[in-house]
Amino acid sequence: MSTWSGVKNPFLKPTEHNYLLMLIISNFHYNRLMATTNPLFFPMRDAYIPVHNAIVLAYNTWKASGSSQKTNTLTLNQQLGLSKTKLDIWEPAIMVVYVKTSPEYATFFPQGRRTYTNGTIESRISAFGSLDINLTDIVPLATTKGQVHSYYQGLDEARQEQQQNLQNSTAVEAARIAGMTQMWVNLCTMNMQLPNDGDTVASFYDVEAITNHEQLIFTGTLQPSEIKEVFKHKFDPATDHLLLINPFDTPIDCYFTNGLTDQKQVGAQYVHMPPQTQQLVSMAQLNYADDRRHLYMANISTTVEAHWEVDLQ
């Protein structure tokens, strides 16, 4: 029998394998508790101070040790997240040589794309490894074979890095569980004491980050010459950064606008994203301003589609 959602801790699952989000929502909760002058919340504040301090210490120690869930190289989840766009290229190339009803095609896609897009991380990586092997010595698919082999190698390296990071994350994981548990206790206490004032209770939690935790990473495809809005967001110009990733061969421009137009505005700056690159950019490099919060991507090519990824740092 599955656990009723009403008794599930809403902070544990979103922060699993996402220590950056853990730190973000812990800072938010801590700052709200420290700012309140209502004595009703003082016991919750006092209970949260030590677990928050433990989170900050464990996270900083973990980062200083060289571990990272988001580094200058693509993480395992990020690489797997690109699998759809890669399959969009590889499957049609294979179908040029082997029609979809052929037994050879079934060797590559025995369950369609499901083998590559569903299942455990290990099973998906294994599927790409099998695809790499099955493409060996097929001359018309030599280019596809090279791309698949490179992608599989990247997955395998990222998996090894993730396993090493997990070995180094014992202390920060313990701090995460303790902190997110105390945050849930505070939430239950607030709901019990203020059963008819949900707005006040919600003000102590970074609801947007918690409910949209997967949207710390954005991906998309641009058709030739297409311009597309990625998101609207209020950033802290002093501390926030964007990791811009262009995994394929088409150059892209990235810039902020006021949302009334998708074109570069006077005073705005853009960052050029060359093919197969990633770069960490500051808000200053994009000349971000409160009246320019809409991030856009523009495909420079008039003939080839482009793919992009943006990570909020």
C-alpha cells in the first residue's frame, strides 16, 4: 500500500540528490524564522537554527572537498536528460539504413525508445552501451556509431563521478535529512497553530523552489532561425549565475528582454553560445535588470535546428 501523501514529508524528495536546492530552501526558511517578531514562531526558530547551521557547514565542507552535483561537466542526470534530442537524431539515421519493420531495426530498438528513456539509471546506461555495440562495423552508420560511443562514454564517466560524490556526501546527506525533517516538523506545528491562515504558513517556505525543483534545469530545441522564451525569473545580480550549455553543432545567442518583445533590446547584452560548449555566466554579462527578466534563446542558423540547456546556479 502506498503512503498517503498527507503524511509524506514534502521536503525530502525534492532535495534528494539536490543539495543546492536543500541549501536554497533552508536559507529561505531560516531567514524567515530569524526575521519574525511573533513569539509564536520562536520555538520553531530555536529548533531550526542548529540544523540549518549543520546544513550550511556540511554543504560548504562537501563543496570544498571537490564534490559537486553540478560541475563544469554535465552531470549524469543532465546527460540522460539530453537522450531524447540525441535519439531524435540517431533513430532517423538508423531508419535510413534499416526500415522500422526490419529485424535489424528491432535489434537497436527492441521496445522502441522506452529502453533508453524509461527505467533505472543503470538500465538506461546499459541500453546505450548495447546500442554502441550493435552499431559496430555498420559502415553507413559509422558517424552515428561515433556519436553513440561518445555519448555512452560520457554517461559512464558521469556515473563513476556520481558514485564517487555519493561516497563523499555522507555528512551532507545526514544534514539534509535532519534539516528537512525539522522543516517538516515546523510546517506541521504551524498548520496546527494556524489552521486557518495558510498564507502566513506558506510565507515561511520557498514554495516556488520546492514545487518546481526540477525546473532548476531547462532544456529545449530551436528550429532554424527560431527564437524562444526559456523562462521569466527574478535573479540576484550579485550572486546568481546561469550555466549555458550548447551540446550540438549550431550556435545560439542568449539574452534577456522585458517580455514585450523577443528581440534584443537597447541596453541589453547577449551571450553567444558556440557549438559544443558550456559556460558559466553572471547576470552582469547578460546585463540583467529587474525590467528585463525574460530569458530568450535564438538559433543563429537558418538551416539547422539547435538544442540548449540552462542550469540555474
